[in-house]
Amino acid sequence: MSRAPQLPLPTFRPLAIARTAAVLVLFIPTIAGCPAPATDNNGGNNNGGNNNGGNNGGGTVTEGTYLVLGYNEFGMHCMNQDFSEFMILPPYNNLRAQVINRQGEDPRIATTGVTISYTVPGNTHSADKTNFWTYAKALLNVTLQPNVGLAGNGLSGTMALTGENDWVATGIPITPIMDSGQENTYPLGTISVTVGGTTVAQTQAVVPVSWEINCDLCHSTPGISVATDILRKHDQRHGTTLENSKPVFCAGCHADAALSAAGQPGRETLSRAMHGSHASRMSAVNLAVACYACHPGIRTQCLRDVHFSASMTCTDCHTSMEAVADPSRQPWVDEPRCGSCHSRSGSQYEQAGTLFRHSKGHGNVHCAACHGAPHAITPTVDAADNVQALALQGHTGVLNTCTVCHTQQPDDAFFHHLGGGD
């Protein structure tokens, strides 16, 4: 059973039903040919952007000169719902896009002469859905305008060139509450390409966000808030005075690479502190997937991709909470690698020293542009994740139809490794 992009609050997805439905469409690509796109650096000056949006029914322009592929970095971004007592993560979502010029015999990656803009139709404001902006000054010593995130971007705007032949909108301050009041952890963003003020390509990509952090499964002392219970227990265990220091920014002490927060010297990283502290206690929550006690979540189920459909769980890739808490591990750097399990003669997966979310493959196209983000490798059991592939090639799963990028079916052999352009 697929889930529609927008659902009433609360959103539930029965695990067994979703898994059964997901295995109906699993594609193993066998492609006869496709030469690599080159990099198009012959454009002129960037022209004015188009921030007028579009809507979720707009579809994708696939037969024109330009093609745009949208993707998120992680498959899920987490945030707190309430910031009055402590903050683990702020509203901060990254949306990326890669643009391909399809004109001529060989497609070229376009990095100039185009303007890339984004909107999230139906989710256009956030400051009235969470109290983050009320407490941003106390937590981070920054003053933000309503609906503007920590990187200076809002719920719509222009994407910036990354230097890695794609474009990004960093720190989008989105929440999982639509303007209608409905909860939607997988809202669809619209990415538009304009040349000279004319829209020449458009796509839709999920901008995933959830504040489903189920601390109350354990921290439920009557008469006090969940956050107070957490801070009080921290004070009792570590001799701190956090309960009297609200609001508390966790990464102010415990370094968190996800926020580029250095923490305090001699303190454990936030990842090590959280996973190490809770690893021996998770049996008490009695969940089929213990990770969903903290990571989103029992309702959200952010692992929703081909691995989920193959009956895999978090620990098949991440091993265990103890392993994640290993002091020798670098959080957000030492991550599972596709090449640890996948192998095919002549194929390459991530580049050495490069994570999947930054890796490139065929013709220097980003891996995530064709395959989807970690935790959302397509096809997924959520309908929203599959919208882009369906619009571009008529079926879900990895983009494996050559004429998505090429105007004619190529004769050259397809290659699954870095090279061919850039």
C-alpha cells in the first residue's frame, strides 16, 4: 500500500502491508547503451529566477532541451518540535538538483546560463508551526527573520551552485506540518529551471522532515515535561545543571558534525553520547525496530526503500548502537558504503573517501540523482518518492531509461562508474 503525499494527522503506515506492496516494483537495470553527459560550461550569465512555484500536480518537463533531477541528501531530516527546553536539531533541510542540457548528440551537465529555484507547495511558512524562531537567539545567539533558516534560505528561493556540478538549497526551515494543518513527513518540493526568465524544466522531489522523536517512551515522569525529565536525569548522572539552564543546545557541549558544532573539548560527540548512553536500555521500549524510539519513527518509518522491501532493518547497515557509539568512529563520516555489499564487474560505487550522497557515477551524474537518497533508494513504499521517476520514464525505481537524458537511444555500452564529463 503506497501512501499519498499528503495525509491527515496522524500518519500511520502498517509495516507488514507496506512491505508487501513494496516488492511489487523492484527494477534491476540492464541497459544496452548510454555515453556520458559532458559538462556544459558554455552558458551566459545567470538570469532572474522564478519563485512562483507551481503545484504538486505540475509534473515534470521531460521532452525539452533541459532536464532537472532533484534529490535530498539523507532521505530524512529530523528536528525538534519544541525548542523551549532543549534542542537536538533545528529545522534544517537540504535540497539538491542536477541540470542536464539534452540538446545535441550528447547530453551535457549544465552549470551556467540557468537559474534553479525551489518551492514547497502547500508548505510555505514555518514560524507559526514551531517555536524555533522564539528561542533561536537563546539557543544559538542568532536573530532570524520568521520563516528564514540558519543558512539564510526560506521555504522558497534560488538554489546555489555547489562546485560539484549540482545545485543546493541549504538549511530550508521546513516542518512536517502543511499549511492546511495536516502532518506530511514527505512533502514534495518543486524545482524549476529558468533561462532568460522562461521555465525550461521542472521536477518534484521529496523534502523529508520529521519531529517524531519518541523520548516519551522512556522519559515519562508524571508532573514534569519530557524535556525536563531528560535534563534532570542528565544532571543527576553527570553533575550538570541543565534543568536550570533552559533552553539547552545539546551540541553546545557535545560536538555534532551535522551542524558543524564543535562542542566542548574532552566531551563525547553527540552521536557517541546518545547511542552509547541508550544502547543497553533499548530492550525496555519493546519495539520491532529499536532505532525508531529516537529516529523517526514509529509512524514516519524513514527507512522505506529497496532495503526495507528486502526485509532489511537499520542494523543490517549500521550494525548496532554500540558500533555507532564506538569512540573511533567519526559521526557522519564513517557511514555504510554501497560497495560493502554490492559488486558488479566493471562497476564502481562510491568513490574512495566519498560518501554516497556526494558520489558521482555515469557521466558525473550524482548517484542520488538516479538512485535516490540514503534510506529512500528507489523504488520506495512512499508514493511521493517515486513521483520523479514515474514522470521521467513511466516506471518507478532507478532512472534506467537512456532517453531520460539522451534524445536518442545511444549505441555505446553503458558504464556504471565515474567519468565522461566534468
